[in-house]
Amino acid sequence: MAENKPSKSDETIRKYQRRWIKPTVITLTVLLIPILIFFGIHAKTIATASSNYNSDAGEIWTLIKRNDKKRFFENTPNSEDHVIATTKEDLPEKPYIIAFYLQHCAYCEAAHNEIEQLHQQLLEKYPDVKTPVVHIDVKSPIGKELIHEYDVTAASSLMLMAENEEENMLVISGTQGAYGEPMANSDEIFRIFKELDSHLARYTKHKNQRDRINQ
């Protein structure tokens, strides 16, 4: 029996397939990898989750939503609980923390939840203190003056203004996560607020002693 041999047209088709299938697979793989990475980062970033970060201040970690259109510093009024300083006259009596920020700064917004929760806890702990935290835009006149005076290099920064200037402290409150997403620098935020807590405790004790003497 005669063996069926492939026709020339079949050989041409197979040759064409061998020539183009491998480059096509490689091209599709190269295109798909960045897309998969993008959606993986996006899904991680927009999720709201609690971390395992615990402290005396409680569990205070929340990821910012990258697709959130609301910009906190555009819509928040100036109040006793949330002071935006525009002049040096707006600054309270030391000790306090300056929360430097910049409009549309993702790192500033990422750190905001932790800063505000610790701020509120200090307000409850020290009700006689006007405000332990003031917010200053680094692009404002006072912001430009202070970042130059204290060598502030990042918009998302916290600075402890102590009664003794040698005890001043500066930390960066916003950082990058494993995938490059903006996130709060939790350890540094908690460290500077813990330091402010000790300063306020000392300040309140001395103030109460002075008040008793003056009575």
C-alpha cells in the first residue's frame, strides 16, 4: 500500500506555523505580564485592610484607596480639632507636632488616618491642650519658611516642636509599600507621637504646679 505523503501545501503551512507560533507566544507573554502586575498592585492598593501593627494607641492602620477622588486637605475646615496654620500666629504653645503636607500628595494622604487617630487620642488625654497637631502646607509662605529653617526634605513629614529645641524631632510619615504604593510610615508616626505624649505629660504637670502656686 502506498504511504500518504504530505503535500507541499501542508508542509508550507507547518513551516509557517513553526516560524510564527513561538514569537507570538513570547510577545503575548511579554504583554500580559505588566498587565497582570498592574491589576495585582491595584487590587492590593484599593483594598482597605488592618495590619498586625499594634501599640498602646491601638490598631490604627488603614491603606489609602488609590482611586479615591476625595482629597482630605481640600475639603476639611479649620477647627479646634484640625488646625491648618497659615501664619506663625496660628501655632499653639509648645510642645506640638507640625504635620507638613502638600496638595494631592498621596504619601500625605496615606499617613493621614494614623496621624488623626493619634491626634484625637491626645486631645482626649489632654483636654486642656488647645491642639497637639497643626497642619502646614509646604507651599504656603509659613511652610516654605519652616521647611528651610528645619531642613524638611519630604512633604509627608512630622516635626515635634519641643519646649527645648534640642529635643525637636523630625520623621517622614509617608513611605512606599512592597509594590510601590503610598503607605503610612507607622513605626515613625507612632514614635514621634509617643515622644509628644511624654512632652505633653511633663508640660501639663508643670502647668498644674504653676497654677496651684498662683492660686
